[in-house]
Amino acid sequence: MELLVIQNRVFEVRGYRVMLDFHLAEMYQVETRVLKQAVRRNIERFPADFMFELTKKEATELISIGVSQSVIPPDYNFGATTPFVFTEQGVSMLSTVLKSKTAIQMNILIMRAFVRLRELTTGYAELKRQLEEYQVNATMQIAEILDIINEMAAKQNAIYKPPTTVAGFKTHSVT
């Protein structure tokens, strides 16, 4: 599976980058219920910053934000349970409870996808910093240009002396 396919299955929920249980189950080639069962049996390995359950509202929002109509499969049963989502650390922990060769190989690919996303984010942060620096420099340059223009205008006003004599005709009154 390509890293890009995996990266497209990483979403942001509650400020965490997460993957959905059924996507992971599909990649690990196990049923979603088997994955969830393994997690529940080893729940002490999955603190809240490794794995949490989506609310019904969060699950439906994933569909409504237009990420993909296939984010939540239409046959996913919201009656008793909603999807689990796993952070990078939670996905890593899954490899300790799902020990098949497929799960281990997929886990390695998923870890690489998370690392790649982090690298991209770092690159974007550096680009943003450079743009902000450029903007500050450009703003400073514009301010400097305005200062020079204002100085020139002030000098021109200081040099320019209005004539002391009035131009035009003088009329003399005849008495």
C-alpha cells in the first residue's frame, strides 16, 4: 500500500492526527470487530492520547466536512458503538496486540506515513516562517519608502517660500 493512500486516511480529530478503526482493520486484514475486541482486551495499553471513541456527532462530521463519502462506511453500525480512532502512538501500540505478519508490515508503513506527514508539516511551518519574515521585511521597506517620501515632501515645503508680493493689478482710487 502506498504511503499516500495511508496519509489520506489520517484525519484530525480533537487536535490529534488519527486513523479510524475500520481503515486499520482493512489494512491489517482483520475484521473491525476483531480489532476492537483486541483493543478492549488490552485497554490498559491504550490511554486517551493513544485511542479514543468518536462521538456520533464527530463520526457524522467526518462525512459532512467532505473529506470523503467513504470515510465512514454506510453499513457502520452506530447503534451500540462508534468508531475508535488511534493516534500515531495508538497505531504503534496496535502492533503489540495484533501480531500477524500483515499487521506488523502495515504498522511499519503507517509509522512511515505519520513521519512523512510530520516532515511535511515541518516544511510548511518553515515556509510560513519565511513568508512572515518576507512580509515583515516588505512592510519595513514600504515604511522606509514612505519615510523618505515624507522627508522629501517636508524639505520641499521648507524650501518653497510663497511670494511676498501679491500678483495681479493694483487699482488706485481716484479722489
